[in-house]
Amino acid sequence: MISLCEIIVKSLLPSLRALMAKYLITKYNLNQVEAARILGVSQSAISLYIRKMRGKSINLEEDVEIKKLVEKIVDSLVNKNLTHRDFIIEFCKICQITRSKGLLCNIHKTFDPMFEVENCQICMLKK
């Protein structure tokens, strides 16, 4: 059995970082070292994100709502007006939206073949 939080860490977090890295480099013309410093990862991780060798399990760019939230986070990170608390809150929003839209269900099934996607309502639950 694998928990939903493990799926999030293995799939959503890298996909989110990849999208954030893309925005930092394309929108703000930052280099990989600068993007890595802002995201708190290594330059080599940024390189892997940009080359789509990491963070490709969920295409977050296809969802307008998530894309806007990610852009908002990146803008705030670059402008240095995002507290650690606010970053966590915004990330949790993205996580909740991603779960509620069922974007993690098939990935969960891949990691845990015993997982029954059709009978699961966990991602739809509120606190």
C-alpha cells in the first residue's frame, strides 16, 4: 500500500517544480543557478526539469486554474513577497485542486496496482 502523500511527493511536487523552473527561466530570464536558488533545489535538478527528464508525470500546464496559481507563486517568489507560510498555503491549494480533479488517480494506480481508482473518494474529501 502506498499513501496519497507519497504519490504527491513522487509525482506532483516534481511536476510543480518543473513548471516553476520553466516560468523562472522563460518569463524572468533567470539562469538555472538562479532558478535553483529560488526553488531550493540544485542546478542539476533544474536542468532535469527543463529537459523534461524529471517532473513530467503530470502536465500541470494543461489546467488553467493550476497554471495561474503556479504563476502567482513564481511571481511572488521572484518579487520576494511570499512568506514561507503563504508558500505552504498556496502549494496546499494546488495539491487540493489537483486531487479534486482526479489528476493523481492513475498515477496512484501505477504505484499501487491494488488501488481501486473507481471506488476511491479520498481525494474528494475535505478536512
